[in-house]
Amino acid sequence: MENERKEQQQGRTCDGGVTEEQINKWKALHKHVIRIDVADRNDLHIAYFKRPSLETITAALKVSKSDEVKSSVILYDNCFLGGDAEIRADALLFMAASSQLGNMMTACVGSLKNL
């Protein structure tokens, strides 16, 4: 009983069993890997994503005009590398992760200079 209380107070970290070795393999294959943490009460849910391809961005933008959630599903499903599967299954966890995943689109900043 005491262990259960301690686990509830500290919460769980759910990362789908992803190891540093796996993360390094993803980095070698995809170059850029991001980690999204979603806190739910005392639990921490972790998922890993690669950058979207141009095809994925095109598909997500096309659908976003009529259904933003469906657009988030496309982006999530095509960029997900591993981590806690519960994020994809739970609507609130999914929306929190998708919000952060959308921030990936503005991670790069371009500039224009007249010469």
C-alpha cells in the first residue's frame, strides 16, 4: 500500500521503453529527432518524432483547411518514431502532444537579404 501511494505521488514516466541507443540510431537515420513530454497529473508521457517530409506537410496543410484535428493526426502518425503509445490513444494527451508538434514547423527561421 505504501509503494502504491509513493508511485502515485511521484507518478510514472512512460516512454515506451526507448533507449539512448535507439535515439542515437534515429538521429543517425533522420538527423533531427525531437522529444515531446506530456504531463498528466503526476505521470510523464514521452514520445519521439522526426521532422516531417514535404509530402507530410503538404497532406497536413491540405486537410487542415477543413479539419485541424485530422491534420494533427497526419502529422503525428507520419513523424512518430517511438515512445508512449498512450499519447496517441488518449485524446487529451494527443492534443497536448500535437500542439507541441505543430511548434516544430516554426523551429527554423529564414531570412532574406537584398544584395
